Amino acid sequence: MRKALFIPVILGTSRQGRQSELVARFVVEQVAARDGIETELIDIRTIEIAVDDAGESIKNSQFSATMERADGLIIVVPEYNHGYPGLLKHVLDTCLKEYIHKAVGLCGVSAGAFGGTRVIQNLLPVMRELGLVTTFYDLNFSNVQSLFDEMGHLIDEATQIRRLDRFLDELVWMSTVLRYGRQNPLNAMEE
């Protein structure tokens, strides 16, 4: 029996009243419903991290261990002035080797019509530098304030699930292939 993939979801904002949290909870719920996948929500707001230094010297051991265990990642991130939240970058930069050759799927969130397209574009070179392999299909949640009802439930769940399924199919495939590659390096195949 094959070991389940572990694909945590990172909520990439600490802002109060964040609409991205509704998106992240929806994504976690859908990932958890898939057979053969384990997940958890990582809220950067709750990660204890120093702000008087940067990089691996301020690594949070729990976050590092979770990233080491992960087969892939999903990052749910709002667009802040055409970019990403500084705290997300600060947290991500604390790990390096933990990310190498792992898949990452990006979910952009915005109050506007572009659905976080610009934040995703800005994160792509960061993901590459960290050693993560981005999927070619991203998720965009436009006009987020009108996607959920007052109880936090998606209004058009069927459409969002269909979009998320396509996104997850690719992420699961990439996570599976990259896990195989990490466990069976090329030099071992040449022997």
C-alpha cells in the first residue's frame, strides 16, 4: 500500500478580517476529502518567528519539520498592492532544503477582478529560488467578498470544486512524481 501524500495548505496572511481564510478552509476541506492525501492548515499568523533577523537562522522547528514532511504545498495568498504579504516571504525564507524538488500550487485571492493573478506572478520567481516546482495551473479567487455567504459557505460551490479538482489533479500528479524522484535519485538509477 502506498503511503499517503502530505500536502499542507499555507494561509499566507496575518491580516485581521482576512477573506483568504475562507478560501484556505475551503481548500483544506477539499484536499482532505481526497483519498490518499493528508493535509493541515498552516496559518502564518500562528508561527512564532523572530522579526529582528531573517533566513534560516530564525527557523521555526515545527514549520521546518512540516515542510520537510510535505510532499507538496498549497499556498493561499491575497494580493497586497500587486504583491504578496511580507510576513509570508519572511516565513517561507526560513526554510530552504526542506522545499527542494517539491510541488507547489498557488491560490491567489483578491477583492478585485484579477483574483490574485499579480501576486501569483510575483511569487513564481520566489518559488523557483526556494527549490519548489510550481504547477502550471493556478487558482484565482476574484471578488472574494462575494464568493461566500454570511456563514462562510461558498455560494457557487460546484464551480469552485470543479476548478479546484483540476488544480489538485495536477498538484497530486506532480507531488507523486517528485516524491518518487526524491526517493530514487538519478545516480541510483544509473547503477
